[in-house]
Amino acid sequence: MGKQIHTGSGDNVGNNKIVNIISNIEPKYIKGFIADLMQDISHRKISDAERKLESIANIDGVDINVKSLLNALKTKVALIQEEKGLQKQKQELQNLVRNKELDYDTLDVAFSILLHFESKIHVDTARDRYFSAEVSGPYTNEVFFEFLSTANEIVEACNSQGKFNFLEQEMLGLIRGSLRNNNINIAYDLSQYLNENYPSINSTFFLLHCETLTFLNNIKNRHILSFSTYEKKHVDYLIKTLLDNFSSDISRFTLPLINQLYITDFTNIKLIELAKKNIINIKKISSECAEIITKITSKTVAPNSQLKLPEEIKDLETFSILNELLTNGSFNKKSLADWRHNGGEISTDDPYINSLLELQVSVWLCTSQDKKSIIDLTQQAEEFLSLDMNRYRGLNPSNLMFLCERFMSLNLPLIAVKFIEPILPDEPWLSPLLENLLQALYLSEQNDLFFKKLALFSDDVKSESVWLLEAQAYERIQQDEEAITAVQEALKINNKNAYSWDLLLYLYQKNKGSKVDLTKLVVGIPCEVFYSYHETKIPLLNSIAKYVDPNIAEAILVDWFVVNPNQLAKYLIDIYHNSLMNRTDKQDFIYLPKCCIKGIEYTDGFKKYNRILVRDVETEHPLCLNVNSPLGRILEKLTVGETLEDPYLGEISLTSETPAFIAAYQAAIKIRDQNNDGSDPFKLFELPSNEEEFLPYFERILRRYSINKATQNPSLQNPHIPLCMRGNFTHRGDYFRAAYYHLTSSDTTQYVKLHDEGINSPDKVIIDLYTSIYLSLLGFVSLIAKKGITLILTNYTKDILENWIRDITREDYLSLDVTKFGMQRITAADIKKNSYDFIQQLKLLINISQEERIRIVDTPENLVKIKDIIDPSIFSTIQLSHANDIPWLSIDHLLCILAQKSDFPVANLNDFLKGLINSSEFKERKESIIVSLICGLPVPIFYNDIIILSGSNEKKDIFLTAKFIEKYKCPGRETAENINFLSQITRNVIVKAYLDSDILKGSRAYNPVYDGYEEYVFNTCCKTAMLCVEGKTAEEKVALLISETLKPFYKFRPLQKLAFDLATLFSVGHFLNIEVINIELERLLSSTDISA
């Protein structure tokens, strides 16, 4: 190679330059070039190697040895690329190896290429050549290790003393040879050594590739959901390494990408997106993987939506297609139900898989409204779980996740817990499977286990959904500060989740946050939350309307409404009505909608039109008129009463305007009424034009809709239905009304009894809604306060009571009802008059009651199973009773029996009431007697109190005395005791009747002035004596009662006469033989001064 120096002009821009002229190239001059090229080939930078070969091939003046060497290098590249038709290159390679002019390093390269060439044709020949060769340099060793060595030879090389002297290319040969012999662990160890000593993109690739393969082998086809925390962190590290280095060598890093896709079971979104972009490279390596990626990322509807199910499904492929169609909503569930009803079954070769697939079909077909199918599904799920736990643990967790999610949607969270727990690793990571478990634990009220599982994870790994579950769990156990913190953490992750803001608003309101603070919170919600409608945002708007300002919610709602009036009509009306009690005439701020401008009425001279003017929205509903339309531009500018003559539209007159919300509300009413298919309780009534028809029209409405048909269900005549279940059935969701109705209706109270087992004389009890109303109706709350017994109410029960009191005591309270006598109006004045004592008792109960924070324990399974069929107040009460070991005092005796059998602490209600009554005075007990006799509620009553009641000056007390005797008869079985009780009552009513004197002018049958109460009581006592007193005949029994009644009257003839007159009337009316009664009386009275 010579050197020339140029000066001057011409092509020499800088007036001078040096040109290297290559005149003759020998192999020794290109040793550096060969080393670089071989490194490119070792690192699989094939395109770089080809460019270098192409650049040197254009140089003239190279000798024949260099040309042969360059041809050999081209052959090396071709061998790496696995090109065909290279047989003719062997001769040149052999000649090159025999060339004595080549130095050791160059000969090593040439010999390695020949060895590589022969390894493709005949391995044994190549091995013989290697072992018999005089040259054994690093390139030759690289080829031997990579293509010719056995697994044992590689192990020996790695274990030899000279392993520390291996060069980079030899290490690469060992790694590739280990991978060829499927010795992944050695390849991984070698790749670590390579990366430490020869760091490069190449070493990074081999380390990642070998580490990925090692991990893939170790997990043994386990699903990522079953990984331990350590395994999941390892996977995250591998994914990060791949993503950081993928662009540096896409073709090579595609291989670990494919393996990582299989490790993560195609669940990692970042890997899926990367694979989608490089689907062509993936397809070259694995068509199966490429097909899965295409299927996952495809947005097309699944084929075979008209799948015809065979009578027997015998293969998994058919069921897989069915499952996919059901998941996508492309297969009619009714068709599936018909298939099963007509005898369709699954019969693969594996009975266990048959049971699993049958369970999946049942889960698809089950609905939360069908209670029987829920029970059947529960039984089927538990039976499947008990079949083979070892096989169960080997099932794909993603399939089981689907089952668990369905279980939770069907209100079967306990089943979900049982299905998830066995497949969780000992040290789980915060996977979707564990999130499902946390959700199931929360829904099944397993508070202790929930927080134990949650404690396994630091705050930095918790997802938004986990933070929200944690917030709800803290709110349930009344740790509101912790709940608020958890919601705020969730909002840091995603501040556009409407549910998070709704929960935070509820917690602030619950903690008595001021109106100013609540408004600040709402104003701080990102505007993006309210840009568009979604059904998950409706609860947030409802909370804003109830707790903060209805105008804010309405401004948002009407903007959503004009976009989709049919869908928003229901929500607009419901939220307005829910917030009525929170509205005030005074408004501090006015919130105007952005898109809904106003309602208008206009005419074109022929017809009137009602429209809503809107801007900046796309809507096709004929109700809405965009202000950018020709007609909209005209109407927006017109004032009421103004007319404009348009050359195209003609005469347009604006007749009236309506504020945006009022116009939207009026339109929503009509839309909701017109679209009602029978599933909506809403109905629009139009008042008759004639005012005289108003009341009859209202009465017709009330008669049709005020009757609760559920209360007339024949199944309620079953005496074995617990009280709270009756209420949940007849008045679901209206808990106070349910309790009050059933505690004051004789249709129900005839089945109610006082629980007479359990804990006696407790110092502290917890009571539910039904018991609260029961004690208040009977007037026992003041007795409890006097005795100093601690009452515990759950927050749920307390809120129900307070809300009812607040509603019923409003000054503008008005309710309408219809009775057999016509319409009945109940006002605030009526409430004060008729329910004052009851309301005062409820207020006293709330004031003396205490709250207790629930301890963190798991709710018993038996209680969780009946959660949806009992009153939530009952559930929360039993739950707190169990958690804090507080005796539960309840009027629902059947549920008390069930609770006792489940080892819950239950107080003895009968003993509790007797304790109250024994320490009270008659006037304190009287209300309970009256309520018991009117409503039929059971209550301990002293027979002596009835005697006192019979001597009352109030007519209703005399009447109730008779009712008591009719219902409860006599104190016992002893004649003396019974006669004594009845005679004291008959004396009292005789004296009362005599003093009133109306009866002296004739009995009720002859004297219309007399009301007949005393006569009624006397007759009832005589009838009772005929039933409860010993004697051979009815006449003897009546005579005995009369004789006992007359004893104090032997010196007062008028009372004797009145008694005889009443007895005679009773005897005649009951066809008794008066002569026999007189004879018996003569005998009984012979020792007294009284004659029969």
C-alpha cells in the first residue's frame, strides 16, 4: 500500500489531501479486519458482517490467499444464515487450511469455518477432524463447542482448570452448545460469566435468554397467577430487561419475548403490545405464538356464533368455542339452557373435566333472581371442590378466576373464597387472583382474613382496586380515617374514577364534614370525570345532589341528558326526587350547564313545537336542536314574543322559554313514561280537567298502587318463617316500614313468641331494628333507661331510626292512604297526636344507646349464607354481637334459635322483659298491655294488672280486659285461682256499671244509651269459667263464678240484683238452665246472707 500527497486546486477542495492507494493486500494485513468480522458473526451481527465483506470485496490488488480467505468468511456467513448449496465451497476451504503461508490465527479462522461446514454434513467426520487437528485455536474451539460437542464434553470443559482462560468466542460456543444439548442451567451459568467478563448487547441477550429459559423450565407450566412473590419479581425483572434492550437487536430478542409471553400466559399488556408490533418476526420463530397474539389483539367478533351444540359435547375444542362465544355475548344463553333441558351433556374421556365443564355451564345459566338455581349451584360447586384436591390445584387458575368472578356476581362470595384459597402460593404476589380473593373476603365479611392477606403487601405494590377494597373494609369496621387515607391513595393512582370520589364524598359526609368542605371536595374532582356519561358515574352525581348541592349534579345531568335522552331520563328524575329534602329556596351559587341552553316553544305559523336548544354536542334525538343549525341560530337570538321572517324557513315566532333543567326534567318525564316496558315502577298521571274529579281520580290511583300484594302471599301463613325474613320479603329495601308493619299486624304477630332461652339478666345487650321498634311500641325504653342496662345499636340500625324520625316529624309531612272508608290524609299534626309517645320512646332509645367499634373477626359462614334474605339491620347486629361477644336481644324468636345453634350469644328476651316489668309500676306497664292486646305482640303481663285494668274509668280499658280474657283465659289450672281471678274482674265491672248507671235502665239489647262494655266483660268471664273451672255442667261452673262474685255484695242488694240480672241475661243467651243454676247457687250461698 503506497501513499500520495496532493496539493493545488482541482478536486482537492482544501488544496491538499492524502490518498491511500492499496497496491497489494496479504492475509497478515487484514488480521484485525478478520477479528472484527468474526466477532460480528459470533455476536450474530450478520448485516454488519455482510457490509464489511462487501466493502473489502470491491478493493483491487488483493492476493489469492486473501481472496480465498474472504470467500471462506462469506461461507461462514452463509452457514450462519443456513443457506443451501454450499457443497462446492469445501474444496477451497480445504486448500486454504493446507496453505502454509497462513499464520496461526488466520489458520484457526479457516479451520473453524471448515469444521463448521463439515458439521452440517457429517458430525462424526467433523469431530474426527477436530480431534486429529494440530490447530485448536479459540475459533476452532468455538465451532466445536457450538456444533460438535456432547453434553458431557461441555460439562468437562466447564469443570476443567482451564475454563478461566476461555476467550469470549469460546464462551459463546460453550453457551450455544449447552443450549443445543438442552443443558439450560450450564448455559445460564456460562452466560453470567460471559456478561461479567465480556459485557455487551450480545452478553445481555444470552443472559436474558438463558435466564428466561431457566425460569420457564423451573415453573413447569405453572400459570403466572400461581407464582410466589419472588417468582413474580423475577418475571418483572426479566420483562424490564427485555423492554430496555429489545430495540438494540429486535431479531434476536424476539426469542426471549416469545418465551416471556408463555411465562406470563399472554397476560402482560406491554409484552402483548410489543409482540403485536413484531408479529412477523415472531411468526418466523413460532407460528403458534403468532396465532395466539393475533387472536388476542383481534377486534373481530368470534366466528361460529350460530354454533349448533351436539347432544353430547365430547371434545374440549367444542366447549372452548362455546365458552368464547358466551364470553363475547355471541351465543344465546337460552339456547344453552334448552340444550341442557333437552338432555345435553358433556362427556369427554375425563370424568373430572366433565364435572368442571358442567359447573361452568351452570355458572353461565344461573341468575341471582333464581334462588333455587343459586342453591343448586352452591351444592354443585362444593361437590366439585371435594372431588380431587390434587387435580384441582393443577387446573388453570385463569379458568377458576372466571368461576370465582361469576360466584361473586351471584352473591356467593364464600364459594369464591373456597375456590381461590387452595390454588394460592404460600407467598403470593398481588395478582388478579389475589385481588379476587380480597374482593371475595370483603364481600363475605371475612374481615380478619382480609386484613391478614392485605398485610402481606407494602403500600407501593397495591393497585387502585386493592386500595378501594381496603377503604371499604375500614369503613365497615368504623375506622373512617384509615378509609379516607386508602381512598386518597387510590386517587393518586387514578383520579378519574368516579367510584373513588363517591366513596370519599360519602366518608367525608359520614364524618360530619361541613358543607363548605364537601363543596371543595366536589369542585376538586377532575373535569374529565364529568365529560361524558357512564352508568358508574351516576352514584357520584346522586351523592353530590344529596350531600352537597343538587344544582351541581343537575348541571352535569342535563348536559348528559341532551346527548342521550332515552338513557338518562330515568337517572335525571330519580336524582331529582332523591334530593328533594336537601333543596332550599336560597341558592348561594348558580351552576349552569355547558351544552343544554334552554327549553323553547316556537311556532312556524301552523304548528307549535317544543325543543331544547343545545351546543357542542352530537345528538340525533328530535327533542334537541343544535344552535349551529339554521333553525337553531334563529331561535337562539329571538326573545319571547318576537317573530322573524326567514327567506327559507318562513315565519318563526318564539312563544316561551324554559330554564334548561326544567325543560330537561319535563322531557324526561314523558320519555320515561313512554319507554316504560313494565320493568320501571315510574308512571305518569295527568290530572282530569274537571276539578271535581280530582279526589276520585287520586283514590283510584291509591287503591291500585297502595296495596302491598307481597303481604297477601299465602306463604306468609307459615309459622316457621322468621320475622325479619317476612319483612325483607314484603317490604324489601324499606326496613323501618317492614318492621313496623309486621310488629303491628295480627297476621304476623300471631306467630311471634318471646325467646325463653339464652343469657339471663345481661348488663349489656345489642338490639336490632325490630327489637328497637318493639320496645318503643311497648314503652319499655324508659324502663331500660331507669334500670341502667347498656343498649348497643349498630350504625346501620341507628341511621334507619334517625332517618325515619327526621322524615316523620317534618312540619310539612303529608302522606295519603286509602281505606275501606275512602281516602285518608295523614299530616304532621296527626303524627304528633297518634304517634307522639312512640316517637319519644325511639328518640330516648337513640339517646341512651351506645356504639361499639366492631372487632376484626371473620363473620361466620352460617350468617353470611342468610345475608341476602334477612334485614341488613339484623345482619349487622348479629355480626357485631358475634364479633364483640355482646348478647343479642331480639323479638325474632326463630332467628334466635338459629343463632343459638350457631353458638352466637343470645339474650333471654322473656327473662329480660320480666326483669323490667317486675321493677315497674302499673302505669308504666299499662301501655305494653294495650299494645299487646291491640297488635297481638307477645309480652309478659301480670294477671293482677288485668284486674286493675278492669277497674279503670276508661271504656277502652274495660274492652281490653275482655280481649285479654278471650285470648289468655285464666292464670292456671287450679279452679280456686281461676275463680278468684275472674270474680275480681266481674265485681269490678259490676261496680263500674252500677256507678255509671246507664245499665240500670236496661242492658245493651234494650238500652241504646248503654255502650255494653261491662256486660261484654261479664259475659266473657262467664264463658271463660265454663272452660277453665271444674264442674260437671256449665251451669255449675257459672253458678260457682256468680257465687264468688257476690261474696262482697251480701250487704248491698242493688249490686246483687245487677249481678243476677247480668247472669240471667248470659244464661238465656247461652241456653243455660236457669233453674239448675239457681239450685247450685242456693247450695253455694247457703252459708251467706244472700239468696239466689
